Amino acid sequence: MGATKTEHFTDAQNQIAIIAKALGHPARIAIIEYLLKVNECICGDIVNELPLAQPTISQHLKELKNAGIIKGSISGNTICYCIDEKTIDILNSYFLKITQTLSKSKCC
Amino acid sequence: MGATKTEHFTDAQNQIAIIAKALGHPARIAIIEYLLKVNECICGDIVNELPLAQPTISQHLKELKNAGIIKGSISGNTICYCIDEKTIDILNSYFLKITQTLSKSKCC
DNA sequence: AAACAATATCGTAATATTGCAATATTATAA
DNA sequence: TTATAATATTGCAATATTACGATATTGTTT
């Protein structure tokens, strides 16, 4: 064994896990923060901003895209990446709901 | 190679990544949702609730604990686990800030 | 067309994660 | 004290992730 048993869990649980997993690497957090900082989509200079080789960054971008956290569209020679608000909203409402449930809790 | 180059990123980036990574598995999401559902700390029956063997669940609990997402205290024979609100709050404010930044963005 | 730039893909080595059987630990119950 | 119950740890096989050099792809520029 060794593979995650996704079939034993609900679609909703797997979806949150996939998004969280994609955020579970500091390089990918750094990519997101850079996208926020530059405040626009043209992102051809991510490679110069991060201490990783170009293929590695390309791979991280792919994972963020697969998880729906960023979206990319081809714009001539460069590729325009930006954050997909919908996915961030999923996280926002998920964790907010946890906080709200906890506030009603008899837990420690 | 193969290991994550944490030293190249900020402490804040690594912290978010560690928390997100711990949430990046459906079994651990299921554990959290179960903790929320029972609405209390005594959690000796997680093993009966999840389709995984006891050592596997124990390992997932350990990872959630290491990431600060749950806290556990020994209570006689059983161990009392519950969600650590502080860590959920870190996520809430992190993703909320992203949403707020995006709303001011000239991005697509 | 040829050179160049930006990005993606392939291949692969190093490392990490997942899952579980077997076993250990520790507290309660008999 | 000897079971019994709950949880943790160990060890290991299967699989996934991370990182990057080499190379491919594709659009732009000359």
C-alpha cells in the first residue's frame, strides 16, 4: 500500500483535501503571495522571484492549477496566471464554518 | 534532491504550508469533521468511525497534532483530542486577507 | 527562415507519505 | 496480579512528491 484511499471519503472531503494539499508547500504559498503582490496577471517573472529552477516552478504552477487555485491563460509568448477567487472562497467558507461550529461547542 | 527547500522561504510561508499540508488528506479532513460532529473532546471512537486501521489513524492524529490543528490531552485510558481554534483562526485570517486583496485587484 | 524567449514535458534521483501487521505501552477492570 | 482496552510505536512495502538537467514546444523578433 501507500496510496491515499480517496474512495473511502466523500467528494466534499476529497475536494478540501486536494485544495489544502496544493497549498501544502511553501513554494506554492510563495507563488500565491507573489501573485497577490504584483496585483495583476502577467506573471512571466515568477522564475526570477523564487529560489527554484524553472521546471520546478512550472510543476508547482501546474499543481496549483490542477487544484483550481490559480487559472492560467495563454497570452502570446507568456502565460497569464492569476488566483481563482472561487476556490479561495471555498476555503473561506469551510474554515469559517469550523470556527462557528467551535464557538457553539462544549469542547475544551 | 527531493526534499522541500524550506530554508528558502519565510517562516510565515512555511507555517501556512505546514498547516495546509496537514489538512491535505481526506482522512484528516474526516477526523476534523468527526470532531466537529461529536462536539466534544472524548474521541476514543474515531477508529470505529473511519475506514482505516488503528495505526493509520493514530499516525494521522499525530500529524494533525504536530501541525497544531488539534490538541490532545490524556484522560485516563483514552486520549482527549479536540480542534485548536487558534490554528483555524490563522487560516481564516490568511484566506480572508487573500479575498480582500483580490477584491482590490486589477486582475482578470 | 533563423534566432531567441518563455514555458512545458520527460526522465530520474532523492526523499516523503501512506497504510498496516506486529508489537509495545499504559491505564483500568477483574 | 492478570487480563483487557485504548492508543502509540516500529518496521516495511507501495506509492507520491520534490527538484532539476535535458529537451521539446510555441510564439515573437530579426
